[in-house]
Amino acid sequence: MAKKMTTSAGAPIPDNQNSITAGARGPLLMQDYQLIEKLAHQNRERIPERAVHAKGWGAHGTLKITGDISKYTKAKALQPGAETPMLARFSTVAGEMGAADAERDVRGFALKFYTEDGNWDLVGNNTPVFFVRDPVKFPDFIHTQKRHPKTNMRSPTAMWDFWSLSPESLHQVTILMSDRGLPIDPMHINGYGSHTFSLWNDAGERYWVKFHFKTQQGHKHYTNAEAEEVVGQTRESYQEALFGAIEDGNYPKWTVQVQIMPEADAEKTPYNPFDLTKVWPHGDYPCIDIGVMELNRNPDNYFAEIENAAFSPSNVVPGISYSPDKMLQARIFSYADAHRHRLGTHYENIPVNQPKCPVHHYHRDGQMNTFGGIKTGNPDAYYEPNSFDGPVEDASAQEPPLRIDGDADRYNHRDGNDDYGQPRALFELFDDGQRQRLYSNIAAAMGGVPDEIVERQCKHFDKVHADYGAGVRAAVQANKDRANAVPVTDETSQTAAE
């Protein structure tokens, strides 16, 4: 027998086909609450989209630890044999909710692990570095990726103007404009925590760590021309690929790796190990295999489980913590604050964001408070300390102190910083074909950009490698020559013949 349709208050609905009117041709009546409820809910079906990473695709899965890094961390989810349920969300950065999936852009790689000690979120990208290293420049950078306030169109001029004035972006720009800047789907990308995080053990020892997720599906990418064909057929190619693969039982997997740096080494490296525009050389700090991440279950409801998913690097568990990485420090605040704005004060009470372990705290009231007051187990225990058996602090979760030196000041992050060496090392790994596609992709992205900005950017490429700057200049000029060429018609052919 079919379930009976009801109002949101539970009353049965007798007729879902016709509104209540005064006669067959008469006006509607205000008493038709069923109609009013339906229209009111429709008006409120959409919530604010994410300011960045708005377009995304996700699935549930499992993290299985097969290696042993127990000497570095007490985190239960990282102990040998641990299996932790998790959620992954992939995304583009710049596009809105309706953007095409197959666009050249960085891909977000956000993971939520439901550990027995609370949720651990790792919010990174498919690249190990980023465009800026100081968070005060992050809003400016994002403005260049979004729509121009007057034209309401994306602005290549703004993008390249900012990058050409920010040489620290060179490493990420080179990756973005390379083959890996346009992957065919979420399964064929690596993921990186990107930031430097820290691990700490029962002995109170801290180690710096980089997290890597290496795709077991291999790397596959589109050229710009191939992507244009795909977008012409579907704007949902990533969603189709990820959802379809999991539905068919082809569960994507990633090998989980870490780079470990002893705490004191951070004071000795020739580069700043907390600089988000830099990688740690694998020869100095090799990648250690520790496990496998597998995605094996599609969400039952995309909105409830993916759109409502809230990831924040503020979510760490005992044994895992932060570092002096400036961008990480800012994101610890900004991500959680964005969720409070977008989803409500108690956004972590939404089922997909709820920890799977017991939760006890003294937060109260406000939006999304659906847990019956406060989570202390006693209505008299609504403050701390109290005499009513309310939850108390746990000293075992106290991490070792963070080694921080220096006076508080606004340090110039470009002073004494080599922004060309690591992009040069990457460029020198490219073969001739990869370099030609890099030049071509950059030239295509520079269409309509003023010559002085193009030249300013090319001077940065020169400092990376002479071939880099020369190759981009040649590709830009070739595009101009093609654009200025006189189209051949029957009339011009006849004139030429005469």
C-alpha cells in the first residue's frame, strides 16, 4: 500500500492536483495552506552557493591504513589496520554552480574522515601548491577569478594582471596551464593536503607532514580543443563519470602517502617549509605509502550529502594538528565561518557533517539548533565549570607546544624568497610536446590581455627558463597573426588572381 502524502506538519493531503478557489473560475483562498506551503518551500529550496568551489561532485568511501607511522602520530585513524568511513568532494574553484565541469581550473580535493575521536577534515587541491602564500592576498586573487563588476564577465586581464604582479604564483600557474590543468574527471587526479600540517605522538614529539593522494587510475587530461567538444555535449561530464563509475562498481582508489619532516628541520631548510607556493623535495623527504582511499558509495541525495557538506581544516583530531603555514592559519577561521554563513550556526548538526562519535559541548540556541538545547546530557549543565556532571576537558588531547619564533610584524613575504627555482625544476621535467601545449594553453588564456601585462608575465617566465618566455611570446604572436589574417573568400581569391 502506498504511503499517504502529508503536509510538513504530518496532516494528510486530500488533493495534490487542484488549488482551493471560490468557484471554478474564482480567485484562490488564503486558507489553502497546502498551496502556500508548497510555494514557500520552493522559494527557499536554494541556499547560498560556496563563494569558491561552488561546482562539485562527491561520494562516500573508506580510508584503510596499511603502513605504520605510529611513531609519528597518536591519531587513531592513522594507526596500522585502521578503517575509517569518509566523504570526498571534488570541485572547480572559479566557476559557479552552473559552470561546465570540463574547464581549465584547479580542482578542489576535500575529504572528511569520521574518526572515533571526531571528524578530521583535509581540505586541499589536485595541486601541491597554490597561487599565493599570504592570506591577505586571497580575496584579491579570488576577485580576479570571478566576474568583472561592470561587464559581469570573466576577465583574463584581471587574472594575468594579478599573476604578473605576484611572482609567487608562477609555480601554480605553470601546473594549471600544463596538461594536468584540465583532467578528464575526478578519478584521474592526484589530491594533496597542500598545506604543511603536523603530527604528534604520545611522547609529545611533533613532526611536520604533507599529505598526498596518488590516483591509482592514472592521469588523463583533455586538450583545450577536446574539452570544448565535451562541454558542447554536456556540462556535467565529471558528475556523470564519477557517479557512473561507482554505480557500475568501478570504485576509484588513491594511494595515501605522507612526507615527514622532523620538527627542527624546519629551521634548516633553504626554503620556507610552511610556504604554500613551495613543495618539499622528495629526495629530502620521500613519500611514504600508508594506505588506500576508496570511494564506493554514491550519495542518496546530492543536496543533503554533498551540497550541505562542510569541510574545514579547523577539524583536526588528537595526533594531527596545524603548522605556522599562513594560508592554513587563515583557512582555519575562514572555512568554518563560511559554513556558519551558508548553512547556519550549527551546521555541524546537519547529518553529513555530524561526527559518528559522541559529541558534548556547551554551544546553544541559534540557527540549526535541532538537537534539543545543548549537548551536555543535563539541562542544568549549560555552562562550564559546573556541579551537574557536565562534560569536562580532556588533558590527554593537549598537543605539544608549537615552536614559534619572531616578533609580530607585517613581514614582506617576497623578500629573500625564490619564486623561480621550483617552477624551473617543474618546467625542466616537461618534454617538448608538454612545453608546446603549455605555451599554447597560456597564449589561449591571454586572449585580449593588454600587451604590457603579457610582457610583464613573460619576463617572469624568462626568469624561470629562457625557453619558457620565448615559447609563450611566440604562441601569443601566432594567435595574433591568425586573428589578423584576412579570411579567404571567392571575391578575395578573384582579386588576387587579377
